[in-house]
Amino acid sequence: MSDLSYLAGLFDGEGSVRYKCMPRTRHDRPKKPIYNTWEIRLEIAMTDKKIIDWVHKLVGVGTANPRKVKKGMKPQWRWICRYRDALRVCKLLSPYLKIKNGEVEKIINHYKRRGK
């Protein structure tokens, strides 16, 4: 089994995709939205730090950091990447995904439509 297919299975089970258009406001006009921005993000969070470090090393983008947890809970780590880095990872994983392939295709098409 290749590393990318393993990562795709891990991402299908433990990962999350955020692809959403959100209104933004200026600080001097906090109650009036003035423009929309896209939030594009991929994330995997788990208690096994070795796996998170492996993901970060394999894809070569994003960050791998500890995640805040409530007192008494097991420590967690999170790998996260955004925007163009997320596009790069989507292209790597797309052929292997079974569950999140529709969400990943939205990100790929988002950048195709913008010709980038």
C-alpha cells in the first residue's frame, strides 16, 4: 500500500474539510459585513503525535501543533493546511479518497474556475 493511499484512508476517517464562503467585516464597522471570503482548510486531529508528524512530513505543507483540550483529557495534536496548500494536498489525495472525494473536488474546482 502506498503512503498516499494510506493517508487518504486516514483522512477519510479522521480528517475534515472546510470549504465555506463567509461574510467579513471591517473593524470600524463591526455590524455591517462588507465582503465575502472563502475559508478553505484541511485538518486531521488525533492523540497519536507520530501519525500527525508523519502526515506533515509526507505532504510537506501545513502545520502540526498540539491542540487545546480540557483538563483531564488525553493530549491531542492537529495537522492543518489552508488555501493553496490545501489544494496541493487535495490533488495528491483525490485519486484515493472514497468518502470525502466530493468535498475535495469542490476545492479543486474552486481554483480551476479562477484559472489558478
